[in-house]
Amino acid sequence: MDIKNFSQLELFYRNQLLDDVVPFWLKYSLDKEFGGYLTLLDRDGSVYGTDKYMWVQGRETWLFAKLYNIVEKREEWLQAAKIGADFIKKYAFDSNERVYFRVSREGKPLYKPWSIFSEAFIIIGLAQFAKASGDKEALNLSLRTFWNVVSWIKDPSMFSTNVYVENYSIKTHAIPMIMIATTQEMREVINNERFDEIITQNLNEILYVHAKDEIGALLETVGKNGEIIDSPEGRCVNPGHAIESVWFCLREAIKRDDRKITERALQILDWSLERGWDKKHGGILYFVDIKGKSPEQPEWDMKLWWPHTEALYALLLAYQISREKKYLNWYEQIHTYSFDHFPDPRFGEWFGYLHRDGTVSLELKGSMWKGPFHLPRALLYCTQLLEEVNKKSKM
């Protein structure tokens, strides 16, 4: 396949999504006995654990509902989303309307709520399902949880039970990042004038608080006033997170026709690619220390699936907006690396975890972290973008 041929590329991504990735999860993940999804899946789709992680339940519900809403009204996708939404409505929430992190196969709570990420993915899953099905209960629960999260963010003690907030006052990039993504999803489903205000606030946090011109990096953690912290945590760059944030920002720039947002987001993309790309072995490093010191994460030099999927879409979008050839060159480089290393030619889907040299570290297809989200989302959005580009080229 010629990567520079966007017509071929569109078909390639569509086939990867609809003939390889989605069928894998439809075949092996749906728990038709207890509801929800079994996502602890080995290479061949066999189940190696039955506990359910609520943020993955929300993500998978989102995927099937999203496919139904924007690709095709397939009844099997709607029913697959319903399995997740019904399980979430029944078992996700505690008495304080917080979302459990982990439950048993039957839905019994195992791990208490942690941060707001489970809530965020439950919100978008239920919202997309409500759009697909007209389920008002799902929509109301999604909205109520969304506004709860907005209020909880003002109280850092709500985020975790294992931190002394008074002694550990920081800002993490993950919070504004997830709030932009979640609010953008909500805006697709229902109108509310506060959504744009919430997105603007979080955009500014990413673009001007976590992104530091003086070091050319977007930091995962800064002090409460945005200051750089000279510690392993404070020096940490997560290139995948930064690149994912970039395309959230770029999509917002397109919607608002705001060149300032575009230019800043592209600047962060440049920084993140330069710092994150492994010049020795290829691929995107998981963590980087801005001073070149040893990262505290032992997996820092592994190659994970999701930073590469985020980069594929971010770079296609960056090229489409800017027409700068450097983004097309980066895209070709990361596309080639990704499809040379991650896809499983025998059982389908992608391996998630590679050693630094690109050899497979773990053969599993699903875990408490890996599920049907980053990869199918990237394939879906790349397909959509290429379809638009190809239509315009034929006019």
C-alpha cells in the first residue's frame, strides 16, 4: 500500500477497524451471562480474568454506540452498547454517585472510586448510548455525573483517598485533558452554553500552564501555581498524553476557527515528537525526563500501543490543517512503525506492550488498562478525516 495515497489509506483504516479490531471485541468481550464486558483477554481472545474495570466498561460502551451513531445503524452494535450501558446503570455507582474503579464479574464492588477517570468514561459511554438509543435514563445519569465531576474538580480531596492534599498541592495534565475530551463528547449529544466555557478553561491549562516554552515541553505535573517542580514527577513528559491533548485542542481550534489555538497546539506537537521519538530503535517512548535523568517509571522506554494510535490521528489532522510536510513525514514514520510492530497477524487486534527494541513484551489483548478504545477510536477518526479529504479532492 502507498501510504501517500489517501484513497488507499482510507480503505486500509476502514478495513482495519471493521474487519479486524471491532470483530475481535464483539466476538470475545460481550458478557451475555452477567452483562458488561470481559476485557481481560489473552492473545487469542480467551478470558484470563473476569473482574471488570469501570473505565473500560465506559470506553467499550462508547465505542459501540459511537460506531452506531456515525458509521452505520447496525443492530449488533447497538445491542453491544446496551450490554455495557445496562451494566453501568446497575453496578457502577456507589451511594455518593462516585464510580467504582473495579467490580466483580457479577457487579460486586471491589475497588473504591479513584480520581475522576472512571466517571469520565462512564459519562461519554452513557451519552453516546443515549444518543443511539433514546434512553433518557442513560442521558440523565450521564449529565448528572458530568456536573458532579465539574463540582468535584474544585475540591482536590475528592480525587483520591491516598494523598494528603494540604501537603501535596499540584496540578496534573490528565485532569484538563480528560475534561476537554469529555466535554467535547457531551457537546455532540446535548446543547449547554457552559460546555464551551469549561473547554476554554481547560484549554488554557494545557496550552499555557502545563506547556512550558522555556523547556519546550508539556509537563504532566506542575505546582499549584503552574511552576516547574524539580523532581522526577515534575520533570516527567508523557509524549503520548501530550500528543493526545494536541488533537483535542486542534479539533477545538477548527470548531472555533482559532488560529492561536492551532499554532500553540502544533508547537506542543513538535516538542512532543522530538522528545518522545526513540532515535535508536524507533517508536514513541512512554516517559521522558526533561533533563535527561532517569525517569522513575521502570517502563519508561517501552513502546505502548496507545501513544502511537494517538499520534496517527494527531499527525493526519495536523497535516490537514497546516499542510506542512513535516507532519506528513512524521505521520509516515509512525504509521510504518506502528503497523510493522503492533498488529497480531495470527489472531487480529494489536499487541499493546513492546520492549524498547520493538519485540513483543506482553501478548495479551486486553487488561485493566488496554481495551477497545484508543486503537478503534484512532482508526475511526483517521477514516473519517481521510474520507473528507478524499471527497474534497474529487470536487
